Amino acid sequence: MGLHSYFGGATIQTLKMAAVPASASYSRFVFSPISRNLVALDSFPRHSPSPPFPLLARALSMAAAVQTTPPSSEMVGSVGKPQWKAAIDFKWIRDNREAVAENIRKRKSKASLELVLELYEKMLAVQKEVERLRGERNAVANMMKGKLEPSERQKFIEKGKNLKEALASFEEDLVKLSDELQQEAQSIPNMTHPDVPIGGEDSSAVRKKVGSPREFSFSVKDHLQLGKELDLFDFDAAAEVSGSKFYYLKNEAVLLEMALVNWTLSQVMQKGFTPLITPEIVRSSIVEKCGFQPRGDNTQVYSIEGSDQCLIGTAEIPVGGVHMDSILAETVLPLKYAAFSHCFRTEAGAAGLATRGLYRVHQFSKVEMFVLCRPDESDTYHEELITIEEDLFSSLGLHYKTLDMASEDLGAPAYRKFDVEAWMPGLGRYGEISSASNCTDYQSRRLGIRYRPAELAASTNPKKGGKGNLAPTKFVHTLNATACAVPRMMICLLENNQQEDGSVIIPEPLRPFMGGMEVLLAKHHTG
């Protein structure tokens, strides 16, 4: 139970860990459009290789210039539990039940396909009865428009009354069945790329390996010991102020974080990414629509008590919401964003040596890449994202390997995911520093992000006017990738670049962003 404290008349809302309602949905095959209005974005420029600050200004001003569909599919019920519906194509699920069932097995998902199909058949039966009763009601209404004897009219009045009552009952049943069907169906994960290895994390395949572990001629220190000697962190004070797994950055560590962020942004902006700084509190429904869900009691989401809001665990969530309930012009695609934010994670269930120091913390800074593109381009952009990550890490001199993650390790939204693990001498093993996921249209179908193809629909009739010439909308594909997760990058840089005298060499690309500083030197305290 949360307590409220008061300082100077201001109420401070306490945070509590909360399980966001499970709400996974489907891949590109199983949804139909929700929103119906067109967002005119022809004037929105394509990305360019130069730093796209004009693009950023226009992107951020779109709220005033663009029409968006009102969130009619989102109804807020009790506080902290918003209800929303995805336009799921249940017929596709039924017609492809074997493929869906196999996908559920591959991922070891707890989704119940049989229950979904059972509820769907029940809903179809009730829907058919509702349509029959509506037809009868309309027929009775039409009959009563003519001249009738009083006795005949009374019979129709009674019949109409009975039909109205029966219809109301069936319509109520239809709503309940539809809600139950949605709840069950949203637990089904995205489909899986055919090249994804099947099995648990150990089944993941190595795509690439760069460099080799550095050989040290002296005793290796971990980042905690280095940080203490260089006076870079204060975990003890943070534990008193905030609790475990929090930290203060001090001295050159502050400059190093800013250097990593600014250098990373400068690099990805040259690849056509628009820089963003996002909100770090979002509505719970946005978290759900992006496909983030708790796994048992080990939720990673911090919720704000007494509201329907959460702290973000990644900028992927607020960036995914930028174009929610919109129809984009094909000419603006791809949209490529590089978002800086602080991230907040409960890290429930984490234990062991890998949780020490900066490796697993509750709050950290991160630069996240996010792409919205045409469906036929998402595999290409997935390769582009992982290549950007690899180039960034190679520029910093890291030894790392890239993995094609196995089916059981994929989150619900991911069609395919590549992880990058870098060598961390202090841990004596590889540690994950980045990932890149192709979510196909899993997120866009839930968020309502579509685009209008430029070509005219083949079956249009020019005599019917402008609307008839519009091509049908399609859902965009979304991808996300970590360009820089600051704490783990710090671990790699400190541990791999340490010298025998206790100093740490700063990689050359970061030096201009640290005022020309080349080395971190140990602090010598007197007293």
C-alpha cells in the first residue's frame, strides 16, 4: 500500500511495481484496420544523411498539423486498468490454426489457441442471431409504416417489443464474448522468422564475432573497483537515498555518459535518424500496445499508483506512440528516430554476479533507434540496424559477438531479434549490450499506424471521384535497436581499457566529446 508524503503543500505520488495486463497480439496476418482517417504527410521530408534537425522540428510540430483518429478503441475503466481493443482477424487464426499453434509451441507461449477458437465460434453464433433479430425488427418496423387494422398494429407492436428485448439480451452477450475473446487472443505472440533457431537461449546462433579478448599482463579489476579508485560512482549514498541498484555518477563518469550519448547521436544522425528526447511517463495502454507484458510476478514495469501511467523501460514505447492512430503517406517512409531517454526497470527476479555494479540497475540512460517502414523493407532495415550497432561498437574497440536469438528468447512483439554481447573482463564473460528487433506489424496494428501506398488501387473507378482512387491502407513495420545503453557501455570501456597503473584510456572517438581528455587517472586522497 502506497503512502503519500507532503512537502511544501506538494503531494508526491509513490511508485509501486504493477503487472501490466497481458496483451500480446498477432503478426501482420491477423489484424484489420481500426482508424479510418488519412494523415496528410506528403510535405514531411524523407530522411537525409545530414544531421536532420529540420526534420526533427517538423516531426515534433506534426501534432498541430496532422489529424489523428480519436482513441475510440480505448476506454478507461477502473483507475490504472485501461481497456482497448485490437482489430484481430480471427478468421485468419481459424484458417491457419496449425501454423499459429506451431508458433505458440516454438516460443513456449502460454496462449490458449483452443480457447480463442472456441470463443470465436461462440461469438459467430451469437452475432448471427443478433443479425437475424435485427432483420426481423426492421421488417416489423417496415410493416408498421403501412395502413393496418388496430388489432394487426397491436400484434406488430408486441412483436417489436419482444424482438427489442431479445436483441438487447443477445447484444449484451455479444459484447461479453467479444471482450473475453480479445483478452485471450491478445496473449498470442507475433509469428516467427523462418530462420530463427528453435529452442531456448542456448540454441541462439552466432552470426558474427569481432576481435578477441584482451590479454592482460596484470591482475584485472572489475568496473566497481576501477570506479572506486577513479572516484566515478557512489552506490552507497544512492542506496541510502533511493535503494539498491541505484547509483550516482561522479566526476569524469558524468562526462563519459554525456560523451557516449552525444557521440552516438552524432553517428546515427549521419545515417538519417531524427534525434528525439521522449516523455518518460506514458499511459499503461501504450506500454501494452507496444507488446510489453509481465511474466508472472517478475514484471519489469514501474506503475504510478492511483493513475493509468507507467515509467518507461525503453524509449521504444513513447516513440512507438508518436504516430499512433495515424495514416502516413508512403512518401515519408521510412521514418527513422534516435531517441534519448532515461529508462526504469524493476529488474524483478534478477540475481547473481551479473547484477553487481552497473550491470543491472533500476535507472539508466539509453539511446534507442526506432524505424517505421514498408513491410517489404523491414528485413533490410533490420540488417541496417544491427550493422549500425556493430560499427559503433567496433569504433570503440570492443570485442563482441552478434547472436540470432532463439525462439523461446523472443519477446511477444519480435519476429526476429539480434543481440550483441561484448566481452567484460571483470565479469570474465560476455554481457549483453544491445539488441535489434524486427517487430513486423505487431506493434503498428495495435497502435493503429498505417500508411497509404502511393499507387492507385487497381480496381478503382474514376467516375466515383477522388476517394475511389485511393489505394487501401497497409500497416507499417516497426523495428527497434539499442544504439547505446550507457551503464553497460561504461563497464566495457572501463574494464577493457584499464592500464596497470589504474588509469583507463578513453577511446579516440569519444575524446572530442570529453574536451580532449585522453585518460582517466586515479584520484589520490590525502588525509
